[in-house]
Amino acid sequence: MMISAFLALLMTAAQPTATSSAVDAWMRTVFGKVAQAFRSEPPRRRYEVTAPIGKGVARGLPKIYGRADGRLPLVVIDAGHGGHDPGAINPLSGEREKDVTLAIARGIRDELVDTGRVRVALTREGDSFLVLQDRYGIARKMKADLFLSIHADAAGNPDARGGTVYTLSEVASDREAQRLAARENRADVLNGVNLGRQDQEVSSILIDLTQRETMNISASFAKLLIREAKPNMLLREKSHKFASFIVLKAPDTPSVLFETGYISNADDAAFLSSRDGQLKVARAVTSAVQAHFARRLARD
């Protein structure tokens, strides 16, 4: 109503005494600019990254470390960030999240392989960039039994420190289930069931059941990880949180995002950058993984 009244007032005030093509052109220009000024802009789409993605990124599947025994569970470890994306950076020391996460991921891989009880793959072996969907997509393609994404947090408050374990929130799970159920291409396999052969109602139920079971397994592993990490490193008071991180949205792969500490904090940054600190994180994760699969074996 206010916009219409404004336009009417402008038309009355600017009404020419004589008709001419010049006046008509001027009026069209004025009304066009006013309409443009009051037109609500459509919401801008937000992306996770803004840098261009080179050709051939994430082609193929990574190497599997450990015994060549397909009966052993497979753990896929994702070192956060990489390539042109450094992640968080310590303002004083210059330590970059992408370097810290890769070093920790390698340490976890080595510790897990040494147990001889699991196989391990890294989403990235070096300083390379992967889009978020490719990270958990690799785990799904490899039929991983567990997906672990390693990160280092950052905050404006330099005193903030401590690790946090994230699993997928129920709201995020519901949205992802709806997205999967609404996809035009239904030829997607969850736990060996081809959704392309099911009607939409059945597919929605299968996706919901699968994802809720995955969330429960993820939350169970998160508790184990917190238990094993507490004696080895500092954790936040509320160390298990729920969020809608994209890398946690694989519907059929138990997934955890481990913020190993605050790289913006001097003490946490020093701990995470040190060989001793990385080893403590790796051993905590290894103990949690062994306990996790031992429980699964006992249930089976």
C-alpha cells in the first residue's frame, strides 16, 4: 500500500503539462528505477566454497591401509579443509587448520593400522581440496563402516578451548531424509536396498529407518570417543553436540565430526601442532574405534 501510494504521488507531481516523447521516456525511466528500488531481491544462494573447483577433483577412490581382508571394518578418516581452503588460522603462530587436521588424520591412520583389526582410508593424502559432498561420498562408495571428520575449531574469544564431538541433529536428519525421498532419480542404494524399485512412501520409510539407525550408531560412537579422549586431552564442558554439518549427512554411514580443539587458542594450537598432542588424539580415537567395533561384534 505504501509503495502504491508513493508511486501515485510521484505520478501526480511529475505529470507533464504537454505530451512529448521526451517526457514519456523520462517517466518510464523514473518509474523503472523506483520499481527496481522497491522490488524485493530473491534470496541469494549460499555456497560452502567460493573458489573454483578444478577438473578431476576426487576422481577414483583412496588407498586402503591395513590387512587385505574385506571382513575387517573400514574406517574412512577425513582431514578437514585442504588446498586453497586453509580452514581456521591461528592469528599469532600462523598454524593452519588444514595442516593440523592432516597430521592428526595420518596419526589416527597409523595407530588404527597397527592394531591389525581395521582397515583405514583417508579422503585426502596431501594438501588437496575436496568439496564437502565428495568427502562423505567417498565413505559411501567404499561402503565404510565408520566415517570420522577431523577439524580444529576457532573463535573470536582467544580463551575458548577444548574438543567437541558432533553428530547429526534430528532436524537435519529429517530434512536430509525428505531431500533423498524427493529426488527424481530413485536409483539410490541404502543398506543393500535399491530405492529405485520402491514407491515414494516405502522409500521414505526405508530412508527414515536407515538414517535413524545411523544416527543412533553415530551417537553411540561419539560417547565412546568422549570417554577415551577425556584422559588424553581437554574437552569442552558440553562435549557432544548435534549439528547439520554436510559431512555428517550420509544416510547409511555412521559419521562423527571431531573438533579436536581451538586453533585460535594458543595452548590448543600448540597441543594440536605437537607430535605428542597428535599422538594423544590418535590413541584416543583408536581406543574408541576398537571399543565401537568390539561392541558391534558382540551384538552380532
